[in-house]
Amino acid sequence: MKVNYDHEQNLHSLKGPVVALPLLLGGHLPASILDVGCGTGTWLRSALDLGISDVFGLDGVALPPEQLHVPEDRIRIVNLLSDWEVTRTYELVISLEVAEHLPPEAAGEFVRKLTNCGDRVFFSAANEWQPGQNHLNCQWPVYWQELFNRCGFACRDTLRWKIWDDHRIEPWYRQNLFLAERDAEAGSEPRIPRVVHPDYMPSACEQWRLRRQGLLVALAERVDRLVRGRARGGAPKR
């Protein structure tokens, strides 16, 4: 099974990474970057424009060269659900808004492989209230924090606040980004709090409304079965 994702529906811009990456790096340019789930290469392009020449990306969906923001030899197509690996480590690994497209049973192994690629990871994934294409495992950051902790990585909620108010950057990055680093004290750090970015409040409220509506419908159906069962003098079907 491969990742089901259509880049033609992709709302990720080049402008967002170009603005965000220097802010996130804070003046320190890593010698090398690996982007796992790189898509069209927007973050790789941003890194190259900053002067970071040693960049490489992995993705699960092949694209024609004209849709890429970097030369096609900078990207390798792999099955993100199976045995992808790299033969070296990178100073910085990034994987942004990718993990939610993988099934829950693949989450732990995906995080483990990220931690094998380097000692420092910029990570984000859609939370429970975030709509999107083929989202299979939407979780709050603390879920992913626990998986990183198991691999000896501590997670710090420092990144998203650097870009929180910059509307040039896509809201999913501003809401979900955090830093994971190899640390002997992994697991003892504070848990990353659940927050919803103001730009996501309308969709979060709509998601809550739909969930509430679904629960009410299910409850009404259950009550109807109960009443009908009692009217027939028998136990309701479960």
C-alpha cells in the first residue's frame, strides 16, 4: 500500500517555507537537510536559496519534473509505509504535515526512521480538528512526542511561536510545528500543549458541530431501536 495523496490538490506554497525557514533556524544554517515527505520540494528550495547546498528529499508520490521546485535528482521516491532508509545522517531532518497521511499502525516506525536520519527533527502533523486530504491519523503533538521519547528524543514547543503571527506562512505549520532532539533526558520534558491556531477556529468549530451532530443522530437511532424493541415486547437489537 502506498500513500494516497494528490499533489494537484496541494495548497502548500513556496512562499510559506521561504519565509518560515530562516525564522525557524534563527541564524544557524545546518550543513545538511533531509526532508521526508518533501512533496514538490518547497522546503528544499527554501534551504537551497539560503545557501544550504546539501539537501535531499524523500516522497511517496512521483511528480513530473516541471512540478518540482528542485532538480529531480534531489528527490527519491519511496514507499513511506515500508522499508525506506537513508545511508547517512543529516544535521537537520524535517517532516512536515506528512505523518497524518499514514495509518496509525505505521506511526511508531515512521518516527523511528526519522530519528535514524539525524539528531534534530523539525516535525508537524495535523491535529484532530484539522481537515485535509486523506488524513488517516490526526493527533495532537503530545501523541507524536511520546513516540519521539521512545526513540530517545526530547520534544520542545519552541518553533511554532516563532512564526505564529506570520500570515505569509500556512496555518498548519504555525499550529503544529515542534522540535525533537536526541537527549538523554527524553521523556522528562514538559508535554506539548494542545492549541488551536485562531486561523483554524472556524474549521475547528465546524468539525465539532459535525461530530456533535453525528453523536446526536447515533443517539436518536439507539433510542428509536430501544423504543421499537420494547413496543414489540422484546430486547432491542444491539
